Amino acid sequence: MLNRFVSYVVPAAALLLGACGGPETLESSEVPAEPSVATTEQGLSSITINDFPLAFYVPPKTPGGDADFAGHGPLMSLNFEFEVRNFNELWVGMFIWGDETGGRDTHVFGGQWYHIATTATAIQSVSPTFVPIADYWKGAEFTWSYTDTGHSLDAWSFPQVLGNTRMVQNITCVGDTSGDEAGTKTGCSAVLHDLTITF
């Protein structure tokens, strides 16, 4: 069963990546070296994940056109969304569209899901409070778009806003390059703002 959280963000403190770089299973009875798990009044636990990285993803080229944006953009659009799977797994998806500008027909599109954490019990909330699951159709938790104007690496930072309502901390993208890039080099990576999971 898939459940989807919808919003824009996340707040502060302990990295969940193990030595091999992947997410680890969180046990509510674990006592970490630093106090990153806290018991709430309702007997729940919470964990804060700092700066979760989304590895560079290259979406595939769609049919039609050639593999070179040739200085015509691309117009890059990104969507990010959270999803809860099996009641206790938090995932984030990054979806990328790259469209050649000026009426040209080279395009890339695809998405990658990243496993953030598995909790010992069902996830009750992700801070901040997301839009109710029934309202998932309202769109992604975070979106960004730009038109590439050169061959350099493109990067943006998104400082956290009042109320901690922003999900993405920074994005780095490759749009056009000096040769063929659609489906082989055009893509993006990102880092999330601090994220608190209550379970």
C-alpha cells in the first residue's frame, strides 16, 4: 500500500546513512551516541535527518530528436515528492524534464526514487505537517525550473523559510554540454533540508 505525504520541507539533526552510504533501519529502542531520537508525550519516537543527498540522476532521452541540445536550452523542470511505503518506509522522488527550446525536438524525462529511512513502527508524521494524503493531486512538494544558457554546471541554493516549509536545500544540474548529452549527461542532484520523522 502506498501512502503519500505532500508539503515542502523538513527541520533539523542526525544523519541516518550507514558506513556503506545507505539508509538504515531505525529502532525506537536504539540509543545513539548523540541524542537524535526523542520520545514524545504520546510515547512516539522521532528522528531528524540532516542534509540527505539525492545522487546525480540522468533521465533517459525520449523518442525523437537527436542527442544534442545544441545551445537550445534545455528548459529543465524538476519535481520532488515524498512517499510512505509499507507504512514505515520514507522515500523521496526526483523527477526531471529537459526540453530543447526554440521549437526543437530533443527531450529527456525520468524519475528516481531514493530511500530515506525505514522506521521500527509506522510513520505518523514528517515535519512539517504535510498536506493530507487525500490532497496528493495538488502537486509535488517542491518544484524548480530554469532554461540552461551555457555549458557550465548549474547550481542553486534554497534557504529554509519561516515555518520550515521548504523541502530542497540545493540543486545541481547539467543541461547542455559541448557535445551530445541528452540521455547521457543531462541530469541533476540535490540535497534535502533537515527532515524530522515521527514514528
